[in-house]
Amino acid sequence: MSSSHGPEAEVSILKDVPVLVVEDSWHVAKAMKSALVQLGMRVVGPAATTREARRLAAGQKPTLALVDVNLKKELACDLIEELHGQGVHVIVVSGYAVPPLPERMVAAFLPKPFSESDLITILLATTARLAVRLH
């Protein structure tokens, strides 16, 4: 990873991008946050509930969100719809089949289990496909 045209150059587009993490599994949330921080992203959260996610999103205005659709005792479908309506690009994270959400509301789908490499790949693909100007 020492080439300026390799993976380091690619991930530099993610530097300082605010990303909301919504995940109720502590160890998964911790691993995601660690990986995102290493990429230089500004992590909002993690939040374990939709209520906490809404509070954080209102105060921090994330550009991207990684949302586990199946949280303890609740589904995050309404949250995903709200975030989409606020212009947040939502990457749905789930160990289940894709949730019943309109395709336009979901920027990408990241199936569990996933590796750090999978996470980086989906973040880069999402930002490239959406042609989001992040800086």
C-alpha cells in the first residue's frame, strides 16, 4: 500500500467524511468504528437504537450512514427512510436478506458477516457510484 495511485490514494476520498454508525451488537459496532477511524472518517456514534441514531444525525449531519436494519426489538426501516430524506447515503448492513425498502433509499447493501476489506470496498464503491463530492 505504498503507491500513491493504490488503495491509500483511493481511501483518501473518505478522509473527514462524517459517517453515522447504527449497530446494536457492541463488538461489531466497535470494530466498524475502529476501521472507519483508521480510514480518517469522522464517526458519528455508534448508536444502538433508532432513537439514539436520530439524535446523533440531527446534531452531526452525516454524509453516509452504516445502518444495521435489524436492531434489538426494532427494525430500522423508518430510520433509513428518514436519513435518505435528509440526503444521507445509507449503506444497509444486515445478516438477513435485503429489507423491504425502496431501492432508491439504499445506497448499498453490506451483508454480515463482513471483513474490513469488504467495508472499505463498499464505502469506496458507494461514494464513486453516487459521485458524491465529499470535500
